[in-house]
Amino acid sequence: MRCVIARYPFDLTKMGVLETMKGIKPELVTGESVTIGRRRYPVKQVGQVITRQDPRDFNSGEVVRAMTRLGFTCHGLPEAVPAHVLTPLENASALLGSGATQDAVETV
């Protein structure tokens, strides 16, 4: 498949991307990502590896579009896990060392 990333045309295939990404350790995913094989890679890392370009030269949308067209699963921004916020009473109890709410604090 022919696609344009950072104004440069590339002929990419699904097998070619799989082969190129084989042995590449995924970086920490903080934004958009793509699943290649059994691993989830940041989109910018995939773009950098397959195009050999600086990640500042292209945007993630270009890579997401190309990977989706090749049949890879792309993911949006990771969802934040909601943190348990202590109520003022739970916070005061935790500070005073009350056993009942101390267990609730430790499970968080």
C-alpha cells in the first residue's frame, strides 16, 4: 500500500511492518498507540522505525491512518484510571490512625 508520511511516499505492507517491528521493544505508551503482533507501540515510535524519520517530522494521524489501512488495530489516548479520593472524614481518620478507615486507605 502506498501512503504519504511527512510528505514522503512509502510502500508499506502488513508483513513488512511486522518484520520491521520484530525485536523492537515498545516504549511507554502515553498517547495514541497501535497493536503490532502481541505488542502495543506508541504511534510515533512505529512511524520512526518504519520511515527512519525523526518523529518531529510527522504527526501521529498520518501513521494511524496508514496502520489502520494495513489492518492494524489503533488505539486513542489511554484512559486514566480514576483515583479514589478520600472524603474529609476518611482523610482525618487515616491521619489519626483509625483502624476502620486505615484498611480502606491501604487498599487504594
